[in-house]
Amino acid sequence: MRKLSEQEIERIVSLLKEGKPLPEDYKWILFDTKKEYELIYADKEREEDILADTMAVPLQPVKTFRNGEDGNGWTNMLIFGDNLQVLKTLLQMKQEGKLKNADGTPGVRLVYIDPPFATRQEFRGSQDQKAYQDKIAGARFLEFLRKRLVFLRELLSEDGSIYVHLDYKKAHYVKTLMDEILGEHNFRNEIIVKRITKNLQRQFETIENLPQGHDVLYWYTKQTSTRFKLLLTAREKFKEEGYWKDFWSNADRPTMRYPLLGVTPTSGQWKWSKERAEKAANNYKRYLKESKEKSLLEFWQENDEAIEFIRKSENGKIEHWIAPDEMKFVDTVWTDISAYQSKKEYPTQKNEQLLFRIVKNFSNPGDLVLDCFAGSGTTLAVAEKLGRRWIGVDCGKLAIYTMQKRLLNIAESKDLEDPQKKKKYGKPCRPFTLYNAGLYDYKMIKELPWEQYRDFALKLFQCRDEPHEISRIELDGYLGADSVMVFNYQKHKDAGLDRGFIDDLHKYLGDKIGKRFFIIAPAASVQFLEDYIEKGGTKYYILRIPYSIIEEIHNRGFSKIKQPVSERDVNDTVEAVGFDFIQVPKVECQYFLDKPKKTDLFNQNTKECVIKIEKFESRIISRKPLEFANLETLSMVMLDYDFDGEVFGLDTEVFYAEELKKNGYEVRFSEDKVKGQVMIIYIDIFGNEKREVKTLSDFNDKRKKEE
């Protein structure tokens, strides 16, 4: 660290006296740092603070599909929630030994993420439905992504790697961030991937820029020593008999200019070392001597396909023989694969062949693959087909239901190993569990076995699970430095948590526990209204489930996950932090048949099923109930026109609240679409759902009001 000059010292003192910030240059002079450079921007947090301050959220199982495990105690995970909080939770799982590859190695072997590109654009699906909006940009985008990269680094196994998929707009900034977080020495490659190019500017005589023809993939590893198998791909054209090629190269290494079959180059060089070239020349002489009746290909095959040949051609050129090979090395320009699926159900849906190349070559069967911007689920589908373990995370209900359907119907999708792309995969997906993170069903919590309830309660209030005893009283952990007890409401059904319970507790604990003591209990089990009861010098705080959670949200200024109410707001949920409890909205509708609003030659004799939403109210758990106007909290309506009675299979139409408002809150669809039962899911802005199952008979010409 260099010394400051007298002029620099005077300037620093002057700036400090005036209350002005110091120039950024002084950071490297005043403070000892090993970093040569880093990206500086507003509101950039320390890594230590990101790891410490991010809240972990318990994972609540909602449903397990295809019941069972993979045979080694693992079930794949699909998680609805904010990915930053989920990554903190997964990191805790890794530290607890619960996040492993099939070989027992802790952590995630491969991460692929396709985060927002900071484009400020909107993205649509095959039916013109809005899937998400890429809103955040600038420094906010960089910090948003950086926080997640910090956790992803911690989640990687020691031999793990990460791929980040971006376009040109922010890639250069992200590269600098990844150098900083993962280490510049762990950078492996920048990979160019072809994307579908729109030639919209061809209609004009002048252009403002060239059309974007590629995306980039940044590939990093956890440590420099990690090695990978050769990456090969099929040649588009190859000669089955092999062919001869000029052995001379226009490179210029004097040490590679040696006599060979009577020829010594005066410029350029030979392609191989002298020893290797002479051996190959002798191999060809041996072929001419021993195998005149055989083709060179036959001779090559008889010699384990490992020998090389060099000859002098009739025109005097030195040539080496290129053996037939259907495979070629893959470099960093992937023009043979498109980044995006041409026919897609979900906006920005990635090509399975792209993920096939990544997952197959940079992980092994049984390895854990993570995508925390899972979207349409391409990463998960490919990992499933290749026998990898997988975890997918997304904060959008549309994404979750899209992935659920895709995985459950995976047998009908294309077989990735089929080069002709005509064969179906043909296998059902392995078991996977859908989890909620940050939005919980309180009824399900109360039905948990005691040990699971205890674990969930501790995690809900960010307590350390560290059982201990004070005066023979069993306690469950700590909140900060203070002891915590999880009230066993299952054991004390009749007594409940009343003042007498606190009195008895204080008799044993007395002055042994300091000024604060915490008790976690269901709100219904607590027999008094106070937030705490003071005994001696100790305050016995009651953390009520769910009310205290809600108060904690308000006190810390958390924002809840919010679902979109319009196309402009789809997936605008990126910085949601906190948790809440599911409260089923109150919905009242009319269900009837009506003439189509728009008629043509094809629908003159058909009718439309109409769902007219008359009442939609969300109830929020809080001591001070939040008041919402009717229909104010409606987000969207999803439909499954062919509900099988068990699993909701999302159809491509999604009706958003803003459009519904324009249409008098009417959902309309042709009666021909109904194949039996229709499941209707009404979703509010907090992610709560109201589900209804109807048949065509529930829609009649006489308007029928149902609650």
C-alpha cells in the first residue's frame, strides 16, 4: 500500500471537515484490499451482510407427484417463492447435510440460470399471454443478480460449475461481478449462442444497428482444478472413407520447420512435432508394403483406429490423412444450437438442446442441478430426462403451473438422445414435491407431526435450533442470545398457554434466563391478549402463529410476493421478502352460457361459457385487518378445460385482472373447449387461490348465481 503525499492528506482532511465524500480512488490507498478492481455502483452491499441479513424461509410441502424417492432418499423439488430467500434456505440445508449429489458430495454440481436481461421489455407466450416483465435495470439489476450469485457460489459443490445466460445489454457488467464473486481465475469461457434474428429493418433503406444474433453464456467453476470430459458434437458433413489434407500450416514457428519426406518448409510450419510426423510417415510406408490389397480405411480399422498417416502426394505436397469421424470438438461458438425454442408455450422458453449440451457434459447422472429462475422449466425437464437430481425455483404462479404440467406430461415430449427428433421420451417423470416458501397453509402446519411442527416454527421466526435445558426445563433454541420454547399445544390441549403456565415457568427459570424469554405458540392456544408478561426482571414474549409473523412483516418493512394484475405487471415480484399465510379469497360468480361476443362462420352455432365475477375479496391475517375494495386484489384466473380430478393442468389462456375489468369481469371461452370437468383457479395478488370445479351443466342459459 503506497503512502499518501502531504497534499493528499490535506485534501482528505479538508473533504472530511466539509462533510463531502472521498473520491473513489482513495479506497485503494486508504484500505488494504487484495482486489485489483471491482464494479462500483449505488447501494452495493457487503457479501457478509447479504449472507447474514437475507431471511431463510421454511419450505412447506404442498403436494408430492409420483409418490416416492429416487432410491437414495432424494425427491426433486419445485419451489414457489422468492429465490433469494429460497437460496438462503437451501444453503442451510447444505450446511445440515441435506443437499447432496447421489455420490454423497454436498452442494449443487451444476447451476444454470437465465435471469432477467434488464431489457425493460415484456414477454409473451404462444397464445399471446404475458409471462413476465423484465423491469429492473441499472444498478438495481446488478445488485439484484449479485445477491443471488453470492448464494449460488456458496451452494456449489467444490467441483461444481455455474452457467449464466445473458444478452448483450448487461453482460459486460455481469462478467465483472462474476469475476469478483467467483474469482477471475475460475472463469472458463464466454460462449456465444445463436438466437432467432428478426429482420424487421430490411423494410428500411437505413438502419440504426445490426440485428441481435446471439446471446452469451458465462461459465465459471468453484475451483480452478476442476476438469471436464471432452465436449463433442456430431459433424454436419463428414467423409466415411476419410480424406487427405495439406500438412503445412501458415503459422510461423521455426522449430516446426524440419525435413519431412524430402521437403523442408522455408516459411510457415508443419502441423505436428517431428517425432509424431515421422512416425505417421512410417505408418503409411508400412501400409504400402504390407497391405496393398486393402484400403487405407481397412488398414486403419485393423490397427485399433489409433494410427496416423502422412504421405507425399503426386504433386509433391505433404499430406496427412483425416480419419472418418462423425464427431467434432465443440468450441465457444454454438451456432449449431438456437438459444430459444421456436415453438414455445412460455415466453423466452429455452431450447432443450441447449440445456442438453450443458447438463449432459458438465454433470453426471445423480448430480444435483439447480435453476432458481426456472420459468418454463427447460432446465428441469432436461435434468429429468438425463437422470439428474434437480431443484427449480420461481416466484410466478404461471411459471409454477407451467412447469408442473410440463413435468407431468414429459413422457409425450421429445427424446433428447434421438438425433432425428422423432422419438418420444416415453417415461413418466420421477417423484417431485411442490413447496411453498414464504406463503403457507396454516391448516397444514397445524396438522404436522410434533417434531416437524417444532422445526417449522423455529425456522418461521428465524430461531437457532439448539435444544438445551435450564433448571430441568427443556428449551428448543435461541432467538439472538435469548432462549426460545416452542409451546407443545398437542401435549397441552386442555390447559393451553395461560397466565398460570407463565407463573409455573417462572418458578423454575427465575433469574436464570436474563431479561427476555420467547415462547412460540398457535394464536388459538394463548389465553391472554398481551404481547408479553413480565415476571421479576424477565419479559416472557409470546410469538403467536400466525399473528406475530404478520407483525414482524410490518415491523421490518417486508414486502410480500405479489402476483400480477395486468400484463405490465407479470412477474414483477423480484424483490419480495417476507412471509405470510394463505387465506382463501371469497369469490362469488355467475356461471352461464351466452352467444359469442364475436361471431364468424365457425362459431355461429356455438355458445360461450361465461364466468361473471361479482365478488372477490382477500382476507389478510392481521390484528389490524387491511381493507380492500371488492375486486381490488384479483390477480388472474387460470383454467384447466380437461381437469382429471387430481392435478391442475394449466391451459394456455390466462385471464388477467386488468383485462377482465375492461370486459366487465367476465371470463369467456367456447363451450367446445370443455371436455368434462373444468377447474377454475382464482388468484389474488398475494398468491392465494380459490379453486372451483365445474361441468358444462353448471353453465346454463338461465343465469345461475353461486357463491
